[in-house]
Amino acid sequence: MKVLVIKRTTLVIAIGVLLFISAFTLNVGGIEVGATFFNTANKRHPIYAVETTENKVAISFDAAWGADKTSEIISICNQYNVKATFFLVSFWVEKYPEMVREIYNNGFEIGLHSNTHPDMTKLSKAEMVKEIEANIKQIQDITGVRPTIFRPPYGYYNNELLDVCDSLGLKCVKWSVDSLDWKGLSASELSGRVIKGSQNGSIVLFHNNSDNILDGLKMVLNYYASKKTEVVPVGELIYHDNYIINNQGIQIKRGN
């Protein structure tokens, strides 16, 4: 009988703890009230997507390995009269400088994707700065333009990286819709993921040399055209001042 009492007491305590946690993790204005209690209140977030009532999205291509399909991606986008963002790693830039010029000369936005594609969270702040500044120089030497947005390799980030981006005048950008094209999905599979996940203000992740990107991209752009969805580069979608980023990584214009 004594054992049963102990078990009941333990159960009551456990339920009480769960109720306490629930009470302290209410979501108010995009901020978890309980975050302070769990030491996560100071965790910062990059931009995953944008809150907007406008029917528009941004598509982006990470380029680190291979370039066989990049010219065709540009051609397809031009056929649909849309522009996208290419996030470039320095060793890709060094290997394909003419492709960088082609991207730029066709009016596409170029973003930063690091110098050597490391896990940035494992670097010191000084090493982060070195990675990003080398990436800036590689691209600026070819285009004459200093990029203003950065996508961390693998999507890995921490507060220190976001601080570094701020110090360099850069917006750190991830994505809200992952095509998973790098997994070898069919064109219909990857386009289906993008179409299902897209909404106003979405940022879509593709890769420039994935297996079925060309056919998949056409399907996605056909869908956007049918819905009269405007497709813009990331830098045109995001807000550059007077905004907040909530704990889901949604960038919200102040006053909205």
C-alpha cells in the first residue's frame, strides 16, 4: 500500500511539472513567454521567411559543387520572367568565374555561402569573419558588387554567427521550404514539396546541380504562374529595416 502511495505522489508531481511547463511556454507575439525560464530567451534566429500579405515568394539556389545545369536554370527563370538568388561558395566561384558573371549579368542576385563550406558554429568569431570576408572578396572581385545576404552552410547557425553577420552588414537567411532536391527526388516529388509548402513570403531552397532540378523548376514556376505568384530574389523579399524576427524565424515588419 505504501508503494502505491509513492507512485501516486510521483505521478501528481510529474503532472504538476508538466502543467507548470505548459503555463510558462505560452506564445505571445511570436515570443515564448517561458523561454526565459529555460534559458532560451536570448536565442536569435536568421530569416526563414517573411510575413506579408503580398502573393510573392523567393527562390534560391545553393552552389557549392558542379555547374552543369546553372546556365539552363538561368534560361528557365528568364523564360518565366523571374529572378532568383544564387548563394555561392568561394571555391565554386574560383572554379567557375564565367558562370558567376553569367548569373550576375542576367540580373540574378548573388549571396554569400562561405569560403570553404564549414560548419560555422564550430568556428570562433574571428574565423567566421575570415570565412565570410574571403567569400565577399571572391564575389566582389568578379561582379564589382558586395553581397548583402549570407546563407550558412548546412543551415547551421548560432548567436555568434548572427552577431558577425550584423557586424558585416549582412542579413543571415535560411529557408522555409526545402525542396530536398539533393536527395535525388524526382521532378514531381521535389516540385510537389515546394508547391505544398509555399505560401506568401516563403523562401525556397534549391541546389544548382541537383539531379532533377531543371524539370522540377519548370513545374514549380508553372504553378506559381498559374497562381499569379510573383517570384523575386531573396533580397527583394526580405525587409532591410524596421523589423523583428520571431522565434520561428519569420521576419515581421514593425507596425504590421
